[in-house]
Amino acid sequence: MFPPRTPTRVQKAHTSILTIYDFLAKYERWTREGGAKGCDFALGNPQNMPLDGFVSALREATTPQNPAWYAYKSNEASSREVVRASLKKLTGMEYPGENIFMTNGATGALLVIMNALIGSDDEVLYNNPPWFFYEGMILNSGGKPVAVNVDPTTSDLDIDAIERAITENTRFIIVNSPNNPTGKIYSPETLKRLGLALEAASRSIGRPIYLVSDEVYRAVAYDGAEFHSPTKFYTNSIMIYSYGKTLLTPGQRAGYIALSPEIENVEELRTILYSSQILSGWAMTSALMQHCLPQLEKLSLDVGTLQRRRDRFVAGLRACGYEVRVPEGAFYVTPKSPIEDDVAFTDTLAKEGVFCLPGSVVKMPGHFRASLTASDEMVERALPIFASARAKVLESGREGVKV
Ligand SMILES: Cc1ncc(COP(=O)(O)O)c(C=O)c1O
């Protein structure tokens, strides 16, 4: 019967995603009313046509080659082999196929890990500002979210603060590099320090604290910056990855979990993760996407195009008075809002057809987040609107003071 007699886990977790939940409703209205005229910087959604190679891979893979083509798929040996070879190239490490779990994107991977690993009283650390669903997902899995602030000046991980936040109940820490929303790529020095801190803390509590490395943007590093997987600096690591970002096709839901080759308790982890995939709703990559995987691995968005767009966008925003940092990686630029109320400011932009995410949704109040997945044409059309919206809110602020 509805309503249930006591709040469900989802109902309890819902309050923690209210800001993004409300934003999604608003965004849906903006895009419906704005139609093709809108300049969409709000989420990581593609605003250009998909890669040709992606479309042809899907088209080819739809033709069945045997009766089991569209049968239930799990962590198929062929997919595990594709991922194993890719991880060997990326990390130099030899991942056993059994350590790889095919998921429906990174959200699916996180859900599977959280349902498998979080017991009551377990705490999960993550960096603040965060991806907007970490907190709600931890609550939904029955855990306690513990946000640890990054260095406000450099956006780097604050290893001392992480050490202070670890308790007897810490189950794992989520590290996201390149970072959404800050654009920071963590250096090998930082990651080495993090690894040492986690090793010491694990020794002192007598069991491993796992590191969950959210690497969905690892293909998106600018200015020749090198991405270093946090998993290379700590044995007890669990990698999560999504093809949705590298291919700019987030709706097709393909990704994976990879347990580091030397991870402790590997047999138990393999069993519980597979069980969690089943119990989390057959949370596997779909048959079609697994058939395409060998082709998809060869494709990537063009980082050069994104970088040129980033440079044009940042220069254009600065020219009209915005304070904005240059992201090292990932899709997002996070300028300071000209007024403190970032929701009011993004509403002002939206009235003129420019859609951005208020910073308060990603725990960056007083800022807004704009995704470089907008098209070049949108950037050109939006820059004069960013200029006029800034002038307008500053002018009305001054008038407010006069009155
Ligand atoms: C940091 C981060 N992790 C995970 C995800 C989820 O990725 P997916 O669409 O593959 O579920 C996103 C998507 O925006 C993200 O930014």
C-alpha cells in the first residue's frame, strides 16, 4: 500500500538529491520551451551529432549472428577481454578477466559496489565539491556519507583532511579524477600520498579501506596533461568507468567495474559483486552494447575540439568580466556567478535561452557550471547573453542598493 508505513530508503535519500531533482524538472521545462533556440550548457548531454563510428558499430551489432544474440548477458568473456586489453595499455597492470564486471554506466557500477559493500554504520568518504548523486546513492544503500573538502585554492585532494575523516567504520573512499565539477586532475604526488594514507589507516583498523576510482572523464585531459589512474597508487582499488563520457553517448549505458589485480579478498569481492549485479536489477551492460564493445573501445571524442571550445569560452567569459578557472580535464567550466544567488542568476540566463547548472547543486554556491558539451555555435550565440545577463543583474543590484 502507498504511502508505506515508514519511509523507504529511496524516500530518505530523496531529500539529499532535492536540489538536482528540482533542477532536472526545471531543465526539462527550459528545453521543452526553448526548443532548438536554447544554448544548452546544463548537463553533460551532447549537443552535436554522435560519432559516425558509434552509429555504424551499433547498426552492425543489431544483426543477430546466433539465437542467443539477445539472450541474457552478464560479464561476457569477450567483453572482459576487450576491457582487460584496454586496462593493460592504460595502467600496465594485468587484470584477470574475472575481476571485470560489465555495468550499465558508472551510476550502475556505483550502485552495484554500494549495494555489495556498504553495511549499516559503514561510512563512505568522497570529495567535496562532489558529483551530485554520490551522497544520495550512499544513503540509498544504507551508508553514511562523509564529504571531505578539497583545498579551496587548488581544488587538490586534502590528504590531511581525509586522514582525519577516516574512522573504524570507513568502508571506502570515492576519488574522481578528472574531477566533476572542479576540472582538477590529481597528480601522481597527491595520489601517492593518498595511497600511503589509506594503507596506514587500513593497517590501523585491521581491514582494507577500498579506494573507488571514478574515472569516467579519463579520456578528457587538456593541454597535454596526463591522467594518472588513482588505482596505480593503491592495491585495494576498485575502478569504475563509463563509455558514455568518452563517446558522448550517456544514454546508451555501458561501463564497468575493475578490481585491481592484487586487491585483498578478491574471491569474496567477485562473488558479492556478481550477486549485487543480479540483485540490483540485472545491472549489466546490455547485449547490444557488449556486442559493440570491440568497436567502441577504438573510438573517442575529439579532445582537441573540446579544448578549443574551452579556450574560446573561457576567454569570452573573462572578456565580459567573469571570474573563471581553466579546467585541466572533464567537461565543466565553473565561473563565479556575478551575484551570490546562483539559482537566480541561472534563471536569468535561462530566460534568455542559456541553460546552466546552479553551483549550489554541486556544492559550489555562488558559482554556476557550464558544460563544454554545448556546440561551438551555442558558445558563440551564448557569449553576448552571458555579457548582458551579467550587466543586468549587477545593474539591478545597484538599483536595489540605491532604494
Ligand atoms: C563524476 C561522475 N561519475 C559518474 C557519472 C555517471 O556516469 P554514467 O552516465 O555512466 O552513469 C557522472 C555523470 O555525469 C559523473 O560526472
